[in-house]
Amino acid sequence: MNVNAPNVERLAATILALRPGHPIRVGIDGFCAAGKTTLASAVGVEIEAGRRSIIHATTDDFQNPPEIRWQLGDRSSVGFLRHQIDFVALRSHLLEPLGPGGTRRYRTSTYDVYASRPRLSPEHVADPMDILLLDGLFLHSSSLAGCFDFTIFVSAPYETCLVRARARNQERSHDLDELEAVYRERYIPGFRRYCEESEPQVRASIVVET
């Protein structure tokens, strides 16, 4: 994914202008391999150039264990949408502490999906002027309503995302054809359903196409 520098500068300037009275919570939503993390990193560089500190986090570190993620089967698209992310932990450990009236004591992870075991990060204390950049899946779900001060939806064709996923093998699969099958049977239909239900491309503060 190529990041357009002027667009990144404008995004950072828009975020820096926000004054919510607590750490700014920015959600960067989009499908797997759409370019969310790349965009978050680029925006983060611009924000730090404006002398503001960044809190980086990803929903990958707030996933549910396999017995919850796959309770409807490991190819279930509904299971992907409903049970992939631990929304309760994401809210209670990260988003709500940084929000209005929050303690500003937060954690950036609760689970290591590759090791399949809990991984509670150290507790940190945010400065009121810090900015959270959270990239991940399903950030416009009703389960996270009211948790963000600004959201970005990164839109990319599913086939483009699939090509990127195969090239990166970020799932650490031993069989790339099997990886593609999981995308086509579980991930893509699940995310399509999310887009129909939650309309992130409409509700986001801004849409970035890659």
C-alpha cells in the first residue's frame, strides 16, 4: 500500500485539532490486509512530529481464545464477525479508560493469538494529550459504540487484500492455498456481513481507499 503524504498530513492535522478533554481515541477500521497498520504508522509519524505522544494498539492483541473464536466452526463467517474480537476486554482495558471520566490506566493487549494464551500487557498511564491509534477489525460494531473520537475506514478490494495476505502470510499458515480458502469461506463473507450491518463506510469520520 502506498500512503499519499499530503493525505496523511491532512489526517494528522485533523486529529491534532480535536479537543475531547481526554486522550484522543482514533479507530482505524478495515478488512484484513487492507492497509490499516501501514496507515496508522504513517499518521503516527506525522502526529509525533506535532509533538504529541502516540499509543499504538491493534485488535489482533484482543482476540478471543480458539474455543470462543471457533465455537461456530473454524470456517464460520458469522463466528468471525461475532466472536473473533473480545470487545468487552477491548472496551474495559483500553478504550473506556482513555475516554470521558476514564482513569487513563490502560493495557494494550490481553491475548497472544499465535501462542494461544492470555497475554496481559503492563498497565500504563496515559497523559491527557496522548493519542490512541487503534487499528483492527469491526471497530464500527455496536459493541464499541461511543468508544472513538475519530474513525477511519480503510477500503480496499477483497481480491487485493487476499493477494497481500498471501504475500505476507501474516496468518503464519503452512499452506497458502488453505489460507486463501479461509479468507474466501470465513473472512470475506464475515466482513461483508459486517459492512452490511454496521455500515462503516458511512459512519466513519473519513474513508481512505487503497
